[in-house]
Amino acid sequence: MATGGTDSTTRDGRASSTGGRSLSWRSTGPTGAPVLLWLHGNTGSARTAPVVDSVRVLSYDRPGFGTSIPHPDRDLLSDAVDVQVLLEQFDVARVRLLAFSGGAAVAFAAAAHLGPEVVPHVGIVSGATWPTAPGGGVAGRGGGVAR
């Protein structure tokens, strides 16, 4: 279960993910509002998420960024699963994704993995391809994201 502070406006915490890893997260805005998940760029973190009064903005430090635990075998599918786990822990059934830079590939992977019923909209700002995969090689070659 996701745990964090009690302030209904801005909360920070940690969520359990696969393989015993934890992800640092931040939630801003009203809890009953529509949810937007921010996917930060390759030099960002959850703290770079926009704050919107009428929207609940959920963000997290992707594996190896900020204070989230690295994932040595990370690929786009594992990133999509992290998004799924986070949404499940927050009991979010429908979310819009907004990604910046290196978060774009994760947004596309998560949307493909979760489907349009869960992710009806994806917004990309200054999108970039996924960086070289950990351990060498280029992410996405010989693999892909399947539902």
C-alpha cells in the first residue's frame, strides 16, 4: 500500500513495487479530482511535476531517479508495470498521462500496457526516445510492450 503524509493537498511517500523495490511518489491536488500521472524526464524527479488546483497530480521517481530504488534489469515493460502497480496502490482506475522528455517512452509503454480503458489520453512535452537500456543495448530492440 502507498504510504505518506496526511496533508490532503501535497503528500510524499513510498510505494512498494515488484522485486521488493520501492518508488518515491508525490501527490498534489484534491483527492477526488481527476488524476494526471506525471512522468518526468531523464534529469527530473517527482518534484518536477506541475501543480494544478483542479487536478490530482500523481508523480513518482522512476527507478534509479530521485530516491526510488534502481531496477538493474529495467526495460519499458517493467516501467509500465511500475506505473500499473502505483495506480493500483492509489486505487486509480482511470488516469491521464503527461510526460516530459525521457518520460515519453514510459508513457507510451504504460498506455499500451494498461489500455485505453485505463489511459484514455497521453500528453507528451518535448518527447525523447528511451535511453540506452541498463546493461547495454538499445531499449525496445527485440522486445516490446505487450498487453
